[in-house]
Amino acid sequence: QSALTQPASVSGSPGQSITISCTGTSSDVGGYNRVSWYQQHPGKAPKLMIYEVSKWPSGVSNRFSGSKSGNTASLTISGLQAEDEADYYCCSYASTITYVFGTGTKVTVL
Amino acid sequence: QVQLVQSGAQVKEPGASVKVSCQASGYTFTAYHIHWVRQARGQGLEWVGIFRSDGTTVYAQDFQGRVTVTRDTSTSTVYMELSSLRSEDTAMYYCVREGPNTYFFDYWGQGTLVTVSS
């Protein structure tokens, strides 16, 4: 199972919106609405930000939004803030009860 | 509150085995799946395997034959054992909770650093 493809880095100025893509195949991202996104600050465990493509867990800001088209899922961060600077990973269910993560994207707030 | 508390860092020689524990509290232990995810320093997340609430296990293809995940319901603990260690197995290993049929990871352990070095 190959890792899902994400851009290595994305940057934006405070207040701007950025979008991170996550490209897989019809066997994972394209085949199920079971994509989740995780934020990871340095030295910390990842934190769930989006589940089932576009749903928010309790306590997560609605500045984070998710979507999917075909084999590509996307995470958009609106109103970018300094605290959003972190690594972001997508994850998809991939049949036969396996999961695959994305390659990770470093978000920099300029 | 939900907590997943993992055992401490370990250093192992190449070819050895390592066993990492993850003790859960704050929820009905047997109702949830527990996954293992690892992350090499400076690298991305990698799914290792799952111990499902029904007692079955599934492992990533890359770890088939080398990893075993078990559960002790008396202590609400899940164990991950990885054998035939090589330097590439040096990583932080996380245990992660998934609700049944939810397909996402809502709580993460603090991580256990496993270092493979001679």
C-alpha cells in the first residue's frame, strides 16, 4: 500500500486561506468517504482535525474544512493563524481493514 | 477522561524484538479498536496494524510476519511486539484509539521511542 501523496509544504500569510491536497487511488481515497486529517506540532502526538472527509470533531475550529473529489481529498485552512503552523497528514481507510497515511505537509505561516 | 499511556523508551540491538504496551482508561476498553502507528524521526506517519474490538488483528503488509498485537482485558492494555528489528525500525510508536466503524483516530498515546542500534 503506497502512501497518499501530499505536497511537501504549503505557506500563507496570516488571514489567508490555504489548501492541502491528498491524492490516492480508487482503492482508498476514491473508494470510501473515510478520509481524516491530523495536525501535528513538533514533538507532539497528532491531533484529529477532520473525519469522514468533512466533519469536525468537537473542539476543532471551523476554520478547518475538508472535501473530496474523485481520488483527491483536500483540507482548507481559512483565516490562517500562527498556531496553525504544523505538519498535516491525511489518512484513508483502504479496504480489508487497512489504513494508509499521506506523506505529510508542512504548513508555514509567513 | 480518555487516556492511552504507553511504556517507556527502549533501545534494542538489530535482530532483537521489542514489546511496547499501551494502557487505556476512561472508556469501555473492549468496545474500541486500538491501532499502532509509527513515525521515524523527521518522517511521516505509517500505519502498522490494528487490534479490533472483536479480538481480531490486521497488519500492514510491510509488517506481516514481524508484528504481533495482543490485548489483556484484565489490565486494559494492548501490546505491540515487533521482531527481527533493523535500524529502519527506529521510530516513535503510537497507540491510537478508533471507535467501532468510525474509521478515524480520536485519541493518541504519548508515543514510545524505540531505538535500534548496535
